[in-house]
Amino acid sequence: MLYYPRATLSGEIDLDTLAEEVSLKCTATPADCYAVIISLVHVVSNALKDGNIVRLGAMGSFQVSVKGTASNSPEALNQNNIKSASIFFRPGAKFKKMLGELVFYKKKI
């Protein structure tokens, strides 16, 4: 039997808490931050649907990725060849830096 490391979660943060935390770092109210976050989700979703890469500065970028099957010719390639779609996230510099600063330890069972 082999054992592999894995990340364990220590909790979660919801949209209300996120909006509250963001509001503490700027002059916007929690309600303003909540509205901006919800609007950002809609705008990013529409931009991805339109085939755009969405770059959010230090946060990173999002783009749609597809998996599918091959076709014998370009003419035969169509929507039926696409088996699944997903959103690919590329973290920005701050997230990459954070990953390099993580401290790992063995969790007691």
C-alpha cells in the first residue's frame, strides 16, 4: 500500500464573508462588494461564453477548455466531437507566490 500527501481543508469562506473582508480593505460597503462580485461572475461568464480569455491582473486568467474526439478531416470536425468543456484557471503572480510560501505538516489522525 502506498500513501500520498493531500491537502486538507480547515474551513471555507462564503460570499457574504468574502464581501465583508473585502469591504474592510477599501471604502466600499459589504453590499457594494457583494454586488461587484456577483456582477463580476456574470461578466466573466459572458466573456468566456464569447470565447475570450479573461485576465484579472494579479488574480490570474480564465479560459474555456474542451475535450473531444478526433476527426479524419477538418470538414468532418463539428460540435459532436466535443465531449466536455471546463474552465481553466491560471493563477497570477500573487497566487503563485503564495503557493511557494505554503508550509506543510503531517496532520494527526
